[in-house]
Amino acid sequence: MVESIVVYGIVWAALYALMALGFSLIFSVAKILNLAHGMLIMVACYVVYVLVANLNFPLGVSILAGVAIIALLGILLYAGFMKRLRGSINRLVLLTGGLAMIMEQAIIISVGPHSKFVPSMVKGSLSIIGVEVSYQQVLSTVIAFILITLLWLFLQRSKSGRAIRAVAQDRDVAATLGINVEKIFTITMAISATLAAMAGVLIAPIQAVTPEIGWGMMGSAFAVTILGGIGSVWGMAIAGAIIAYIELITAFFISPVLKEAAVFTIMALTLIFKPSGLFGKGEV
């Protein structure tokens, strides 16, 4: 049992961190609390499913197309809706929450409410410290950690990444330095949506896909962001591991139905005693 917790905790730590990074990035840079982020993850799962199962596209092509479609959808949602309400957290919460419900209902109407299954990218399994793990789970974990590392390198080393960090720290000062703040907001939203899409295509082959999973993924991304805090990529990865292990320990040793309660308890304690999160640079 302990071995299963250790192994599966690593898998979900990587995926939770990837889910949360896109959500926290757009919030830290543009102050957009995007409650539709989880639905972007869910829609990515369904795009891959439809392309593979209904249109008979190769899985690799479907994954690339799914990521591109969700990235474009994120940009369109920002340009068409979020940009107009930027600066008002309350209105953005209502807007993005409404967009999330619209996306969920659109999937139910177009694809159906029942569980769907996306084929694995790789077949087979292996044993790790006595725990049977599919090659797909290993691949999803490795790709997630690679993406986290690439995001960190992009933010630290590239010109656009440094501009994103500058805008996140002080958009007014960044503008006086000649940075096109609006362009940075759009780029950040594209990155956020791409990360959501990648989380979706990595999760889809290892669990059943339903329209409701978007809310669960949004909850996980929100919990990791609260715990990790804004401003640290690797802090988010550590917070993802903490949340994953809290869920698994609660599910294995107490009850699976209480794992969400355990996570929300951790969120509440974090907000009360350390509002900036474990690694954040300001209050969440």
C-alpha cells in the first residue's frame, strides 16, 4: 500500500503541477482568475477523443491538433471576453465560471455525458518497487516534468520570459521600459491554455474522460496554486506533490470520499496562516 502511494503520488504530482502552472501563470501576470481553466483541460481530452474515435485521425496528429485548438481557444476567450473585464476580479470570476459551464454543456450536447476513453500513446506496463505502472503513466509523468522544466527555462532565460516576469512584478514599470503589456498578456494566455491542453492530453489516456472532470481539475489546480503560492514554478511542483500525496493518503487510509475534504482543509489552513502560500511572493 505504501509503495502504491509513493509511485502514484509521483505521477499525480507531475500532472497536478502542470494543471496549476497554467492557471497560476495567467493570474500572476494578468490578474485573471480563470475558472474555465479546468474546462480547457477537459475540452482538450475530448478534442483528442473525437479526432481519434470519430474522425480516425492518428493519435499523434490528434494530440498536436488538440493542443493547437485549445491554445487558440484560450487566446479567443481572452481577446473576446476576459480582456474586456480585466481589472475586476469579481466580474472575471462570474465570466469565467459562466464560460466553464457553457463549455461543459457544449461537450455534453455534442459528444454526450457518458465516459469516453482515449487510447494510450504507448502500450504495456512495468513494475516499480512492486507496483504495476503503465508505460503511459510513466510517459505522462516524464513529459509533465519536462514541460515544467521548459517553462522554468523559458521564464528565466528567454527575452519573452523575462518580459512576462517583469509584467507580473509591475506592469506600469514594465510599460515604461518599452514592454508591450497587452502583447504579453496574450502570450501568457496562449501559454496558459497550452499547458492546460498538455495536461489534458497526458491525463486522457490514464483515466476515463467525462464532462465533469473539468471541475475536479479546476479544484486541483486551485488547491495547488493556493498552497504553492504565486511566483515559483518549482514551488508549484512541490505543492502539486503535497496535494497528490494528501489525496492518496486520505483515500488509502481513511476514505476515498474524504480526499477532497482533506485538500480543502489544507487550503483553508494555508489561507489562514500563510496567505502567500508556501513559496509565493505575495498574497494569493
